Amino acid sequence: TDLNAFVSGLPKAELHLHIEGSLEPEMMFALAERNKVEIPFKSVEEVRAAYEFSNLQDFLDIYYAGANVLRTEWDFCDLATAYFDRAAADNVRHAEIFFDPQTHTDRGIPIDVVIDGLLAGMASAQAKHGLTSKLILCFLRHLDEEAAFATLKAAEPWLDRIAGVGLDSSELGHPPSKFERVFARAGEMGLLRVAHAGEEGPADYVHEALDLLHIDRLDHGNRSLDDAALTAKLSRSGMTLTVCPLSNLKLCVVNDIDAHPIERMLRAGLRATINSDDPAYFGGYVNDNYRALIPAGRLDAKDFARLARNSFLGSFLSDAEVAAHL
Ligand code: ES4
Ligand code: ZN
């Protein structure tokens, strides 16, 4: 359709992308071979068939297992390069990508290998596509506060190349309050702050992310809609929500893509954006996520243009850089 082509052609920023979640089964096999790592699958088809999730934890178990093939700086550079090539094809002009250092350092991969590899991929994407990017270091919330502090310490030599910190992994049972002190420290170090909240967890976790973690951006935030006062507060403060429709569908946060709350979010005045989260696992890159919202028929071209514009407004680019994209 015309709307399809319009949406695909919009220049956009991607603000919610786990780089480990862009590991396609083909690359998983190639890296397993290159690094002589065993994987519990016989074929690409068998891997894809395993991507049937009933909740966040189901997915995370497979996602952490997949990351085991990532071993060298070369691997991290190849991973990032494949993502940026794919994103550029979707007219992504800027990407702020999450990485999970603990997933790698806990397997004996030095953080330098991870960061150097990703930075090499980022530099190459800028040269090749003019696609700019920033790194966001995520703490795994199922691990403890002490481990998060150790990760922040290990990242110290890299702080001038890291835009901010985030919080991801298993949400239920791991409220933002668990990381209040480490987020305070990150803020003192000049890092921006984001957190996953209200994906599976309750609206109360969103309150905690705002009031205790002092977040600059909210990842997911779907459950905020359960709380009218919270919704009004997010709207009034111009908080950006990084919404991930296909992720929400695959992890059963929503039962039907046509019932996705994106329209409610926009009508409530929330600065919502559309993102791919873990595209290799959830069946689509950023344009697939935008286009998945078309059949419901509740968003028009102006709404889609707003979503794309919001992605630049909600980015960590400077005002002048944002203005150059609008
Ligand atoms: C994630 Cl979808 C999602 N939620 C929480 N943590 C994550 N890590 C990677 N993808
Ligand atoms: Zn995420």
C-alpha cells in the first residue's frame, strides 16, 4: 500500500535495540563454526522453530544461549555491522544500541573485546551509510547490585564512548529500586539513564524508574497505561517511550498486534517511538515494526510521521543534531 511505502521511507532513529538480539541464526551458525563452539541446534530452521515464546523469561533463556557464540572483537564487529546494514536499509539514520557486558564478562570475554568490536562496527556504519550511533551499557537486573557496580567500574576506561546506562533482563521480581545506588553513581559520572519498565512489570516499576533511577527515557512502558496519573505525568514531562510492537506480540505482552496500545499512547500525548528490540528473535527490523501497526487501521500517515519524528526528539543527539534530522 501507499502507507506501507510512506512508512518504510521515513527517516528514523532506533532507540531500543539489543545488539545481541540482532544475532540472526545464520550468523549464529557461522560464528559457532569459526569459534569451534557447540550449539544445541542442527540447522537454521531448527533455531527459528525454537523461537516460540510465552513470556520474557522463555525468550531470555534462548537469547543468552545464543550469545555464547560471540567470542572475539571480530565477532562483535560483524554482529554490529550486520545490524547497521539492515537498519540502513530501513532508513534508520541514527541508532542507540544496548549491549549486555555481563552476558560476556561472566563467560570470560573481556569487556574490551566487546566494546572495541562494537565501536569498530559503529565507525564502519558511519563511514559506509552515514548512520550515526551511540552505546548504552545495560545492567542485567536478575544479577545483584554489586555485579552492576563492578560492571560500571570495568567500563570506566570507555566512559567517553558510552552515552548511558540501561536496565534489562527479567523484570518481575527485580524492581528498579534494586539499582537505585548504581544509577545514582552513573548519573554522577555524567551518563544518561534509561530502564526497561512496565513491559511485564507493573506501573509501580515505572514510578520507581522515574523517581528512584531518574531515567531520561523509558523502555517499553506499556503498563503505564494502567495508571492514569502516571500516564499524565509521562505525557506532561515529555518522557520518550521506546515501544516495541513485534516484541510485545512475541512475548505475549499483547495478545494481538491489532490490539497493541500504540494508538492509546499517542492519543494520551505520550512521546512514543517504534523500535525492534531483538529483531533476530522477534521476526522483524524497525520497518517491520512500523508496518505491523498498519492493518489495525487506527494510525494514519500523520501518526506514523509523528512516531518517526519522536524517535529523533527522544534520542540522545544534541538539539542541533536533532534539528538537522527533522
Ligand atoms: C530484552 Cl525484550 C527484553 N526485555 C528485557 N530484557 C531484554 N534483554 C534483551 N531483550
Ligand atoms: Zn528491550
